[in-house]
Amino acid sequence: MKTVLTSLLALAAASAAATPAFAQSDPTLPTLDSEGNAIVVTASRSGGATQVRDLPASVTLIDTDALQQRQTRVLSDVLRDVPGVAVNRAGAIGGMTQVRIRGSESNHVLVLIDGIEASDPYNGEFDFGTLIADEAARVEVLRGQQSALYGSDAIGGVIQYITLTGREAPGLSLRAEGGSFGTASGAARIAGASDTVDYALSSSLYRTDGTPTARGGTRDIGSTSIGASAKASWTPSPIFKLTGVGRYSYTDAQTNNSALDGPLFGYIVDSPGVHFRNDAFYGLARAELTLADGRWTTALTGQFADTTRKSYTAAGLDFGDKGQRYKGSFESSYRLDTGKLVSRITGAADFEREQFRNTTPSEFAFQGRRSTENWGFVGQYEGTIDALTVGASLRRDDNNRFADTTTYRLQAGYRLPFGLRARGAYGTGVKNPGYFELFGYSDGRYIGNPNLKPEKSKGWEAGVDQEIGTRATIGATYFDSKLENEIYTTYPAPDFVATPDNRDTLSRQHGVEVFASARPIDQLRFDLAYTWLHAREDGAIEVRRPKHVASVNTTVFSRDKRFSTTLTVRYNGRQADVAYTDPSYVPVRVSLQEYVLVNLAADYKLTDRLSVFGRIENLANEDYEEVFSFATPGRAAYGGIRANF
């Protein structure tokens, strides 16, 4: 499928065990239950949070401590530490960044930010290059087909980015840093809570002069990214709650184009004046009512995403688009507790309208407006009997542009007395074509196909997790998926103009994910992830999906916890890519070399409120490419100060 873009926003947290949390659209709930256990909300439409250790699906939680210890500034960097995930950035920070899960396409991954669906309505996927990390946040990555909960886009899985509530991280925090390549970044957050009100306001800035992205080029490719978030909840009574979320994202990033003639045809070359701007506004409002002593929860949610993207050359506007998404959801969930059996039964209805307008000043571009409306109806069951956890979900989507679709998912897990848990799942997924595939690009070299059919996926997984006391957990999962009606780009003679079509053959992905997380002593924490992937598109190796991906993060603390240092090692194996080096514009296959990135970060508390920190990225000064002919930054050093009040 295609390479695309936008800005981001994700989903909710979770509530205490005694009172069911309200998942999917409520971003103001805590991230731990009343006993301090990590919980996730992305895996359910019930409104009830689930402990990570009991969830039958494959999920990874990256908490706010991990984000801070690794000094994460660009969120996509930390996703490299998640099993099953592959990340590709086109050159420098701010360049288009795609994330793939289990060998699926980047537009097969649903992205949520504080409860809001964040993909660009025009491009149909989220550009992670536009998302910088907030000062207090966490990430949930749910893998496998999840269309039975969320509909189109959730073939590979769901990534949810959640900023923390005022109750979780109260007070005022400030951060400022600078370093290599003319880089300056900062963040501010103020948050708090009372008996009835919870609020959090945060903002982040990342600016860099950048580095050359053309092989042998001299033009530095810089960027400026700004993110601002506000969310609040009002609970006037124990049974009623109002929630509001707003977010703004802005990116202005320089880019380079590929040469159109000469010996460098198809290679990235210095392109003075070329850059793009991405503006995105997101909003969410939610009202929820809890009855029957907390067992019955009903919620009504409305949300929107409004994105504008414009690309420029030295002469002015080159191409652009505007897209909007409006979504309303009704969810009602009832919890039954008969002692041995605990059940949650959920019904949900979603209405979504997406629309776009092309702003390209070109005769090649479709200049009108288009829209699509979709109704989705969800039924979900979750049950626990002693050590057995089961789940089933079913969704029917009624779409005014594409064929109506039914998707489903079944999953179960069983924990043995000595801490070993076996789990398995089977599910189906769907991805509707994006507007760019239906109506084309602006340069006349990519012609849309309005007759495209949705892509469909089905797959299963089986895994085991082993708890070693309360200090460590290790696990492994095997997965197997098949994709039909895959949208690919063809170049028919005699003009060889690119156009999308549906394959009549299957694409297959299978692999193994391994993880380990441990804190053997209070002064040591480490997290390990490894993925082996076999992904084939009509028998050919899928591009930008390395066979081997691994990472290790090790954090060492001093006894008084005033000093910490984190060593991050990330391995990306050899991978295939496409290169447009033939003057016919028909792509050829190329191979990108494997690489290892080493980062070292340190933090020291001068006082209880003031800290200094620093890090070195790409410590070994590795020379590598994530996308064909895009050069990447070398060794870099950064330092700064953080204050908390």
C-alpha cells in the first residue's frame, strides 16, 4: 500500500478495580488500578480496564518512567522497543515516519491520541514524524487484528498515546535542552485535581537545524514541531462525569526531492526551498453515567480531527489537502459478578464521517470534495473464571462507499499455578481504501482508482508468558496472518503511469515476538524485545519490514535514586526497499543494510525539584539508511535541565 501522513492523538487510561474504568473515549482515567497493577484500556470497548497480566491479546505498555529514562523526544523512537513493530523515517527528524505492526502496512495501524482517532482523513494513516513526546505520558500498543472493536484501519493493531491526568502527575513541570545540529527543545506542563475536577495542560517544542539527508548533500534538513494538549474532567456526582480533550499539532519540516533526470535519477538530492507544513486540531467531549452500584456504564462521545497539509517548493505552494473526521459513539456496558464468574457485556454504535478537499493548484489534481459515512455496531463479551480469561467481539460496518463488512475476534488465556500463562486469539480485519488511492496525487504520475475494494485480513496468534515472582516477566508469541485484496501500485504500459489496484493473490505474514521485562533489584531495570518476521507480498519480500528487529534498554539507579543512566541498543536487520532509479518511474528492488543504534542517557537530581540530564544518540556514529537514499544523522549530544514544583 501507500506511504502517507498526518498528526496524532490517542486514547484513554483506566480506572480502579472496584469501579469499572471507561475505556475507548475517556482519556482522564488513571493508569494503575487500586492495587498498583498496570492496566490498559485499548483492548476493550466495554469501558473496563484490564490488567496487562490478564489480557489474552498481545499488548505492550510503555510507561512514563520508561519515556523519561530513555529521554524520548520523538515518540516514534520508543516504538522501536516494541515487539512486532518496525519504524522507518525518511531522513532527519520531522521527515515522514511510518510504523508497521506484524508486517502489515503503515495505514493498517490505527492511531489514537487521548481517545481521538488521529490519522489524516485524506492519506488514511498517521505520520509519526509530526508527534513529539509530552512531559508525562504513556503508550499502549495492541497487536493483531482489532477491526472487531474499531473497524477499518486496525488490521495490524492499535497504538494509543495517552497524556497523564492531573491526579496521576500533579504540579508544574518545566524542561529545556539543547544540543547538536542546532537543536533546542522544551516542554511545560501544569496539572492538578480536586474532589470533582481533574485537569492537565501541556505543551512541547522541538526545533533543529538538522543534517543533510541527500547522499553526499550539503543542505541541512531542519524542522520545527509544536504540540499542545488540554484535557479535563468534571465529576459533580459519583455517577456522572464530563470529559473534554483538545489538542493542536504543528510541524514545519524541510524536505528533499528525488532527481528527475541525469545520473542521479531517483536519488534524493539537495532541494532548496522544499518543505511542508502540517496543522492538526483534535477535540473530544464525553458524558458518562454509571448506575447499579458501578456495574452499568453508559457513555456518549463526540470527537473530531481537522488536518491541513501543504507542501512547498522555492516557487511556492506545490500541493496540499484538507481533511476532517467527525465521529460519535454510544457505548453501554454491564458487569456481572456471580463470585466465580465475572462477565462484562458491551454494546456500542459508532457513526463516522470523513471528508477531504484537494488544495493543489494543478490541473492533474482532483479539485472537488469527497466524503464517506460509516455506521459501526459492536458487541463484545469479556469473562473471567478463576485462572481462565475469555473474550469475543463482533462488529458490523455499514458504509455508503464500500461493501458492508462483518469482522470478529476470539481470544482466551489460562494461567497455571506457577505463573505460566498460555493464550491465543483469532481475528479478522478490514482496511478501506484512502482518498489518495481513490482519487490520486497532484503530479499526474499517480492516478487514483475509484473502483478499489477494501483490504481484508485474518490471522491467529498463540503465546506464553511466565512471571518470575514479582520482579520479572518473559514471553513469546507466534502469529500468522493473511491479507486479501491487497492494494498495490501497478505501472501499465505504454505510459507506465502509476495506479493502484487490488491483488487477486494473498499476502502472508508470520513471525515470532519475544519480550523480557525485569527489575531484579531496585537499582536495575531492563527491557528486551525481539521480532523475527517473514512477510511476503504475492511471494516477494515486503519492503521496509526487516526480518530481525531487537532492542535492549538497561537502566541503573544509584541507591538514593538521585542518579540514573540508561543504555539503549537497537538493532534493525537488513530490509528491502523500492527505488525509482529507472526513468520509466517503474520501481526496482534494493536492499538496505542492517544497523545498530546505541544511545546513552543520564539524569541527576540536584535537589528534589531540580534535575540535570544529558544523552548521546547514535553513540557509535553508525552510517545507515531507513529509507532508500535518505541519509540519517550521525553522533549527537544533548543536555538540559528539568524542574518540578
